[in-house]
Amino acid sequence: VQLVESGGGLVQPGESLRLSCAASGFTFSRYIMSWYRQAPGKERELVAVIINAVGATNYGDSVKGRFTISRDNTKSTVYLQMNSLKPEDTAVYYCKAAIGDRSYWGQGTQVTVSS
């Protein structure tokens, strides 16, 4: 299993970013995919999750209405569209695959929101 995040960077408050997580080594369409984030000195927190074929989604309270998770099963990729970014969104963002009773993580991508 390999998960590779990309798309992070430095943006100003109010701007947007789209993160991507390219997956390989498993049947992507079958499994739940999630985005988490971890800010310095804080615990890792759930940002968004998307169910497999159904496409149902759920979000952390702090990002509802601003972030959108989606997936392209033909490309084995999950996305996180982040709009109206705030300084408190600054964190390392991680992609996670839930496969059976195991969780697999990517290496993370840094998002910094600052003026």
C-alpha cells in the first residue's frame, strides 16, 4: 500500500488549495479514504472522510462548508478541495486508507495559511 499526497503550499487567508492523494497497492474503490491534519503541538484530527462506492462524506466541524472531499476511483485518487482557508488550517495534511482492521498513512503535505 502506498499513499502519496501532493498539492500543499503557502497561501494567504481566504485563498484555496486542492490536495491530492494518489493510492496504489490495493483495490482503491473498495475502501474508505480520509484526510487528517496535525498542527504543531496538537493531536491529529479528522478533516474529512469519503465512503467507497456510495460516495457518502463526513467532515470535521471546523471545516464544514469550506472543504470538500472527493474521489476518482478510475485514478485511485482522493482529493481535498479547501476553500476560504484560515490561519488555523495550517497543518500537515495526511491521507489515510482504512483497509480491514489496518490504517495506512501517506507522508503528509504541509499547508500553511499566512498573510
